[in-house]
Amino acid sequence: MGRPSTKPKDLRDGYYIEVRNKNQRTGIKIRRDTKEQLLLAIEEYKESKEVIVLGKSENGVMKDIPGLEGNSEA
């Protein structure tokens, strides 16, 4: 066994949001394949959690999602 890698993992292509408990610093990233699935996930989590839209990952580069504000906190 060697020591673990320190390079961050590349994100898969898709739409990402970060969901965290209110008044917390860290959360988990959630990936969805389509924009419609992402919107359903935002609606599901925004009642009890803080939701931050991270963007769309394409070839390891995070981009803004057109038609959706970049930071929608609930």
C-alpha cells in the first residue's frame, strides 16, 4: 500500500448542486444528468437544506447554467 493520492477527483459531466444543512460550511455535491432532473432536486432539497447551484461540468470545466441563477440559496 502506498499513500493516498492528493490530486482532486475529476467531476463527471453533468449538472451539480451543493446541498448542506443550514448554518453549515460544508455539504455534499449532487450530480444530475439533465437540467430538468436538477430542477426537481433543487425543489426537493430547498425546504429543509441550503442549496447552492454549482453549474454544469463539461470535460472537467465547470460552467454556468443558462436560465438558472448561479447561486440560489433557500
